[in-house]
Amino acid sequence: MSFMMQIDAARRPPLDQLAADYRAITSARLEPSIDFCRRALGVPEADEVVARRLDVPVAVVRGWREVGRRASAWSCR
């Protein structure tokens, strides 16, 4: 197996990675960052699926995605 194929195989699906990141945030008693919200926006699953996986209300997921949508328009240079 080539090196690039090993990297691809080690990657988690976006929802799995978001769930792992969310667990890390909550275990450290932190609030989700703008970067986290951008990643939540990029998860292709429906809001209800993400909410169920992270054990949060659907409105929270929609809020994160709205922050991610607004933040994606910003440009830092």
C-alpha cells in the first residue's frame, strides 16, 4: 500500500471526526470554536443525524452551521 493510500485509510469520515473533536472540546470544558463551526458546516449529514450523534439539540447544530456559514465569508490576510 502506498504512503498516500495509508493516509487516506487513516482518515475518519467527517461526522466521526466532528464527534471526536466535540468530545475533546466538552471534556476540556471549552466552547466550540469558529473553526469547529466551519467543520460542522462541512459535514454532509443532515442536522438531525449530527445532533443525534453528538447528543445535542438540533437547534445547536443549526446554530453551529450558521456561525460556520457566516465565518466562511470572512477572509483573514
